[in-house]
Amino acid sequence: MFLDERKACAVFVTALILMLGCSRPSEDEPAAEVKFQPNWESLQTHSAPEWYRDAKFGIFIHWGLYSVPAYAPPSGKLHEVPWDQWFKNNAYAEWYMNSVKIDGSPTQQYHYKTYGRNFDYMDFVPQFNEAVAKWDPDKMAGLFSSVHARYVVLTTKHHDGFLLWPSQTKNPNRAEDRQHAARDIAGELASAVRARNMKMGYYYSGGLDWSFNPTPIIARGDVAGTIIHDPKYAAYADNHWRELIERYQPSILWNDIGYPEQGDVAHIFADYFNEIPDGVVNNRWEVRKEGAPKRHHDFETPEYQTMADIYPEKWEMCRGLGYSFGYNQVEGPEQTIKEDELIHLLIDVTSKNGNLLLNVGPKADGSIPAIQEERLRALGAWLDTNGEAIFATRPWERAAGKTADGIDVRFTRKGDTLYAILLAKPRAREVTLLSVPAPAGSTFTLLGAGPVEGNAKEGNLQVTLPANLPASHAYAIKIAKP
């Protein structure tokens, strides 16, 4: 319910109490603490909570009408395709509604050939609703839990403006049967996720909504220029965020591509943090206008990019398993991150104070494509053995190092315990970790194999590994001080 409704409800309850002669709480009882005020100075005192810093690995879900055509040209990863070619050849399937408007684009050609020139994007709604009736939220959440994800972030509204929950805030530009999915995907998934002790978060496209501003985005500069700075749209987006918060109590507010200048973000954040103190908000709420004040965030969100070194502020890398976030039926093994690269990516991000928000793009019926599930299970299998070196860790004094024979190493720590993670299989039993201290009395363990011998020599650490080293894409050596 919205704030006005809550106030009305409070008035009604108070009147009812007085009519029934029931006692009200004593005026001497302390009121609930209101820690955060709706201004940026107050909100800046909030920071990412321990659960989020400990989590390291979350699942992003891009799922919507674009999952029906499930097409984008596999042109390459973001940042690898020149910007002057990106939007016409957009590899993001979730941008289908925009890509189909660009004359001569591969997506437009595919759409005309497959569906015809007169088939509107919103005509995918009946097909999506028919498919989503088969979705099993428990199966989806069970997969994420089995691979050790600590949180899930669902796209409740992407740029196409179609909602994955039955909002009471109506879109004035769309017919009633074109507003939202037939199922309460946001609510059903939250229940399944929380039943497995994972946190639930929501993505919302705050800056772009093509049902309010259908102007095609053709060049990079068009993105900021099509953010909707309009009081009516700002109220619409504000109401959606308040509704998501009050209905579902999300642990993460993940906004995308800016936010209307007229949006009441400070009040939304203050109310959210006062109600859910260990909630977190990302950094994509900015007005994106010159001279606009900076808005608060708890973590940064580089996309398809990692940091060069340990980053002092909490951050989260997001990327798809392939080039696209939404399901793209033409992507195969060549476009999908390899098992070893995925495992090394999580290790690298963790060593630099980051989390990895790894995206899955379900088919329209909510099933996870086989190749995506294979990659998730490979990562989960590595974490079965080595999760101790990832979860609830913090950066060491440096993120990266090498062995004497040139193997890349990443470091994490828990208190005084150091983890040195080798990103390749050593060629010999004797491994020398360069510039790694080991005080006298330290113990050494190869996770998954047991105790190993280690000796400090001239500021380096020499470790003797088992003769029959198990196959793995990375090996974590635990160095525990006495």
C-alpha cells in the first residue's frame, strides 16, 4: 500500500481503538527509532551491511517479453563492440523492443521475417503469459541455492515497461491486459528464494521506459537524452518502488539507467533504510544531468568489467553468462563464458572487494537454458570445495600475486587467515608463493585435500602439494596463523 493509504489506515485504527475503549501505548514508551532523514547528508551514513559484504555471489535474472523472441545478434560483449555499432547490432536480447525500431538492424530483419511487419512488440504478452504458466519458482530457486548463490535480483521492469508483478499503479499508455505478467513472478520467486535462506532483491528500469518515451536509442549519447524527466512519470516510478518495498521487503534496490530528476529518491531511501536497515541500494539512481546533486549509493555496478585492483568502496560486477542478459536462442558455447573463466572471475572479483552478480536469462517458461545451467553447476561444484576461500572473506593487503613458475594467484582473508588461490594447476609438487609471509607455527591446508607442508624462505612461502592433485580450475591454499 502507499503512504496515503497507510496514513488513512492509521487514522482508522486509532479511531477504532478509542471506540472500543482499548488502551493505547503509553506516551512514555519510546517511539521506533527513525535513524535516516530524507536528505543526502543523512543517507550517506548508510553503508553496505555485513551480509552483503559476505555474500560475494548473487544471481541476476533478466526475464520478460523479450524472452519470447529471444533474439539478438551475437555481436560481442559490451565494451568490445564499438559504440557507433553497438545499438544497431545490440547483443542484449532484452533490448529487442529498441533494436527492432532501428532500420536495417539484424533484430529488425529477424522480427520481420519471423513475425511480420505488423506484429507489435506488445503482442508477445499472450505468448509470455501462456509460457510462464509452466514456471516452477521452487525449481528455479533450488538451482540457485544448490550452486551457493547468496542473493537473487529479479528484473521487475525492464526498459520495455512490462511488469513482473501485479502493480496497482496503472500505466496510462497501455491497455489493461498489457500492463503486467499474469503471475506475480516477483512475489512467488521471493517466497521460494527466502525459503532457501537467500536474500531477494529487485531490479527496476527507473530512467528508461519505452512505454512513456518510445524514442529509439541509436547512439550512446541518446541514452541519457531519453531518460524521462517528467513529474507524472517520476510519480509512476516512485509508486512502483514504494509498492515493491512494501509488498515484498526486498534486501536490494537495483535501479538502472538513471532516474527522473523529479523523483522522490531521498524519501524512498530514508523510508526503506528505516524499515529495512540492512537493505542496500546501487549507484544507478543518478539524474544524469550536469550539475545535479550526487545521490547516495551503497555499492557500484561495473557491467562486464572488473576492477584493476582492490577497490576501497564496495562494488558488484554484473554480466551475463553470454553476451546477452535476456535469453538469446542463437548464443552457444562460443558466446558463453567457459568454466575456468567463470571460476577465475569470481575469485578475481572477490579478491578486489567485489561481488559477482551473474545473470541467467530464462526462456519464456522460466526454464534455464542447458548451457547456462552447466556453467552454474560447474561454479557451484568448485564452491562446494573452495567456498571457504570466497564467502565472508575480505581483501588482503594485495589482490594478486604469482608463483615462482608464473602461475597467477589471488588472495582473500578471514581475520588472520590468508587464502592464496592458484588459477592453474601447478606443474610440480613444490609451489613457491612469492612475497607471502607465514609466521612460525602457521598451518597449511589445501582445501579439498587436507593438510600440506609449508615453509617460509626469504619472504616467500614454499608449499608441498599432494602427489595426486585432484583436477580443478583453481586451488585454494589456506594459511592459518598460530
